Amino acid sequence: SYPWGKEILMFTARVVLTVLLEMAAARLFRFRYQKEYLILLVVNLATQLFLNITLQITNPGMGGLMFFLTYAFLESIIVIAEAAAYSILLPKATDDPPEKWVCILYAVIANALSFFGGLLLAEILPGLF
């Protein structure tokens, strides 16, 4: 039988860690409005769901190099999707909107943090993946 309970727990742990890293990056980029954080959270949850389901489907029996390449490819798709979403949604969220280039740069930096954080976690806690 498939260990659903363990998978749900590990998925939740990965999502919480990623969201914490990316919200910390949002503070560095001086996002300060509740609507901005809500957009960042919803978009991030959607892309995390995509990433984790796709890795789960493609991961069985995958060696370390193939896992890394798949993970890097998926993260590049996520950076593009998040940059597009943020540059469209965040400027509409407040009366003091960030410039589009800031939204795009945030998506790149925040995802770089979570990508390398994920690689580090995969080394330290391989059971988390």
C-alpha cells in the first residue's frame, strides 16, 4: 500500500519551507501590503503543487543526476510562470504598485533561494523528497 500519510506530511513540509523562504525574500523586496502577500502565497502554492506532483510522477527510480535535471527544468518553468503572474497581478494589487521588473526579479531571486534550499534539503534530508 502507498504511504499517503507520509507523502502528505513530506509535501506539507516542503511547501511550508519554500513559502517561508519566498516570503522572507518578499520582505527584502519591500513588498508590504497584505494583498501582495496573498498573491505571492496563492501563486506559490499553485506552482508548488505543480512541482511536487510532477516530481512525484517522474521521480520513481530516477538517479540523482536525472532528479537534479528534472528539478532544474521544472524550476525554470516555475520562474517563468511566477514572473508572468507577479508582473501582471502585483501591480494591480495596491495603490503603490511595484514596477514589473521588480516583480520579475523577485520571481527569479525567490525561486533561486527555494531551488538551492531544496537541493540542500535533498542532501540533508533525502526522505523529504
